[in-house]
Amino acid sequence: MAEELSLLLSGWGLPEGVISRFVADDWTITSIKIITEEEILELIPTKGPRALFCYNLNLLKNPDKSANDQNLNDSDDDDNIRDNSSRAKRRKLDSARLQSIQDEPDVNEIHKLLKKTLPGLMILGYYKANQTLDHYTRDLLCTQLLFKELEDNFNKEFTRDEWSALADEIVTLFPTESKETWYDVVHSGNKSTVQGRLRYKYYSIRRGLISSLLVTTNSQELSSNNESTSFGDLGDDTEDEAFMWLLTNSEPWDQVEIKWEETRLRRKRHLHLCEYAHVYFEKFPLLRQPLGWKLIAADGQSEQPNLEFSLRELWVEYSVFLLNLIRQDQPSFLKGRKFSSLTADQQFVFILKELPSLFKVRTLPKSKKASSRDRAWRPSRAEVLDGVCLHVTEVAQIRERFEERKLRLLKYKYSVQPVPVFLGNLGSIRQCFIVMDETRWEVSDAFEAFMGCFHIAFGLGVQFPTEAKHIWVFLQKTLFNIDTASDYKNDRGLRSFIANRLKEYNLFTRK
């Protein structure tokens, strides 16, 4: 029922945020027919989407009075034809209808573009027949527009004004569309992020370009240039002024960032020589500064360019997949009125805490440092959760919980890795941290804490938290589309352990 309602509201052009509120409150296609004005105002606080909802709701409740009744019947006929191949083969091209679409005066540049391509004519034809766009035609429109925008520069980046202008053109051409569907700015405290179909599709296309090596980022160019330079060609450390400066200075920070990037290859050589991360921290004390984690994060992004994508924005669509998995065993998870007021950050933490439930408990391969007499570790789901994130209600608990975890890891001869920490009640997280051994960095929100751990793992070349490695590797592959040679290193059973979930994700993305 929820999926049917989601498809209906999506077809009406409502923003994803509005649709999620209806789904969270268990509304159905039947129940929205008796929705009150007060409930509409509560669920859809902004005027544009609310007007769009009321207009389409009236058509749903009074189909016989709709001026578009014939168009809707035509659409139903088309659905039946698609289901019947023999009838579909007898369907003839409506030349007059096609000509009428092509002869319409150009509204704007998007209109001109769409009239030149078959996908564009499909979009225009669908809108003319139904006075709305559905999920498929919106996705098709995004693809057409962005392919055109990127054809002269695959590496083009868009400003907010450019996103807004594109959305305005879309709404001008398709008046029943809501601008928020295509471009929206969501504010959280002092920060704001761009959301909407255009931005999400851009990230999807850009990931494909990076994976196919058609886009080369600055960090990739630097990496490529450095590959031909062996560590032995760097000369003596004392001759590198920037490197020597970093050993004893931690301000001004703008100079720290410049010199950090300048010395990346030399530092990488030292990192390879360090058996433990804390040795690297001792060499560069500035890493323990409040912003020190961002230096490591910059190195991580240099190693894995896909980490440039915003986790908050990727999560909008990715969380739908995780919710589908979780609700297979917990149908009411994050549903109902009591969850409708949760922020994106709060929902993010709720979902993270459920990730261990998606996998069976497994026995871990022994550490290389373990002896034949040492027992293998079979962490409980609670222990696995500690490797995904730590949730505490008091600051003092952070050290206590980490000491407990550290003792467990030492018992089985494993090292300590970075983990995100959330402080406060689940409904009101007060502070977020990244903690690695004795170092604790405060960050702005839960998304930054979790994303920071990915950056640090790749920046330092360390493993993901041992007890939850399967979850981190799964997210790495599905969320960021990153594959490395070390994903299954020293853990032969890991590949088969997450194979079914990877297959489920691949099926989800094909829908």
C-alpha cells in the first residue's frame, strides 16, 4: 500500500520529503480521499506542493468531472497495450499527434531540446496526455538535460543559481511540476544543502563518469603524476621545507592545509613505514588538533575520488533500499506519527543502529598476530553495533565504552579503528564525534561523523572496524561504488557473506 501511494504522489509531482511524511503516517490511496484540510496543512506546510496535492486530490475524488478524463483513459489503454504484446504490435504511429507536439511554439531552450530527440518527444507527449509527469518521465527528463549540460565538459560543476535556473525552466515548460521536486535548499542549523532530482541525477551520472575514467579529478591527476615517481626519488626530508614545517607547527591553518597537500607523496612514504597509526600521529601532532581529521580526510579523498560525493545527498535515495530491507523483519520501523517529526539526522542514526540486524552473526578470521591457541572471535550483534557507531548519553561514557571495546580488540589481537560516536538521546543528538584510539574530533553532525570514518580509513590506509567490517565494506561498495584490492584481504569468507545483500542492491538499482 505504501508503495502504491508513493508512486501516486510521485506522479503528482510532490517532493520526496512530502511523500515520506505520508508514508510514515501510514496513509493509503483510500484514506487520503477523506483527509482533512488541517491534516493537509500539517503534512504539506509549503504552498506550492500543497496546491498541487489539492488539485490532483480533487481529480482523484471526482474522476468523472475531470477535464482530463479522456487523457487518463488513454493512459490506462496504453498500460493495457504494454501488457499485451500482440495488441502493442498493431498500435500505429499517431502522426498527427506527433506533428502537433513538434509544431508547438518553443517555450524555452529545454522545449527546443526535447523536440529534437525521441526521449524528449516521449516526455512532451506524456505530459500533454496526462498534464503531469511520472517517475519514469522525470528521470528521463533529468538524464536528457544533464547529458546536454555535460556534453562539452564532463567535469562541469553547477552553482546553486544554475540548479535553480534549470528548475525554473522545467516548471515554466511543465506548470504542474513543483520546483522543489527539481531543486530545493534544505537548511539545518547554520548549514544548507541542495536537494532535488537534478542534483541526485547529476551525482549518479558523475559517479559513472568517474568509474569509467572519463572524468579525472585534480586528486586523480596528482596521483597519476606521482605513480611514476618512486618514494626513493624524494630526497632527504630535511630538504623539504614544507614537510619540516608540518612537524613542528599547527597554525596558521590555511598554511597547514597548503603544506599538507604539497607534501602528500612524502607523507605517504612515511605512512607506509609506520606499522601503527599512532606512530604517524606522533610524527604529526597537528593531526590531534580539532580540524586534524580533515587533513586525513583530504588524503582519503585523494585515494578514493568517489568520496567527494555528499553522504547526506546520497542517503536520500540509498536509505529507501535500507528501509526496505529492515522492514522485511520490522514492518513498522520508522513508521507512524511519532516518527514523522524526526529530522534527517535522527532517522540516519536510527537506521545505522539497525544495520547489524541485516546480517547473521559471523565468526571472524583470526588476526595475523593471533597464535594457534587463541580463540576466534564471534562478536554479538551488540558488539557489531559498537563497530558501526557508538551511542552514549553522557560524555564520560565515551571513554568507558571505548576502553571496553579496546580491551575486546586487544584480546583477539586486533587494532583500533575510527568509529563515529553520537552523544545524547536518539531523538535529540547533542554532539557527534569521530574517535580513533586516544584521539577524539568533534564534528558538525551524524552524517559528517560517519563519512569522516570512511575518509580516515582510506586516508590512513587502515582497516574498517573489525567486528563490523562486513557492514562497512557493504556500504563502501553500494553507497560509494568503491572496490579495492584489500576489500576481502585476509577474510576469504567475507565475499560470500555479503554476496546476497549485494545482489539485492543491484536488483534495487535496476528498478
